Amino acid sequence: MQLRDYFTTTIGTGVMATANASGEVDTALYASPHFISDDTIAFIMRDRLTRANLQTNPRANYMYIEHSHGFKGMRLFLQMIEESTDKEAIESLSRRNISAEQNEALGPRYLVTFKITKALQLVGGKEISIE
């Protein structure tokens, strides 16, 4: 199964971990990634701690826990490629349905793109093909 198909058909909870230049770690809830290609994904971010950490340390880890019995899911090892403030691109990928006023009150949004460098099962060390 391709990763894109997995995230399209599997319901779960995503957690992104980042660290700043000093190694202080943060975790935050994130929705399923937006696939740009087989090994490139993007997330829409606000100007919060996760984004700040990526400015000094472009590596992140995204853990996805399936809503099922047992511990199923995967871990994606990520390298930030770029970030964009392209409003059309962000809006085309946005899944939230909030008013323009609510959206503006939450602050600017950024489309942050990552290369997937490795994918592992949630539990254990079995590598998952990125193709």
C-alpha cells in the first residue's frame, strides 16, 4: 500500500515532534498530511512552537496512531524542504471549515513541505516502503 492511500483510508490521530536548536522537544497534534508526491508531504501550520522549532532545526517526526484495537500506525521521519505563504495553495488544501474572521484571528498560515526520509511501523523497527 502506498503511503498516500494509507492516509486517505485510515482514520487516526497524528502527532508531530520537533526540537529547537538546543534540543528542547515539542509535540503537537496534526491532521493527516497532504501528499505532494510519494515522498513529499505538507502540513498547514500556524506561527506556533512547531513552526518556530523548524526555523532552527528542519527535522521532524510525525507519528500516526490508528483508531483501532492494539497499537497500529506509523512513524514518518521528515526533513523540511520549504515553507510558503501562498494563500491559494493553503486554501486549496485546507480541511477546516471556519469563517474568514475566525481564521484571521488565529493568525497567519504557512504551508510547510517535508521530504519523508524514512517510514517505520508504529511499534517495532520494520521499515515501510515510501513508494
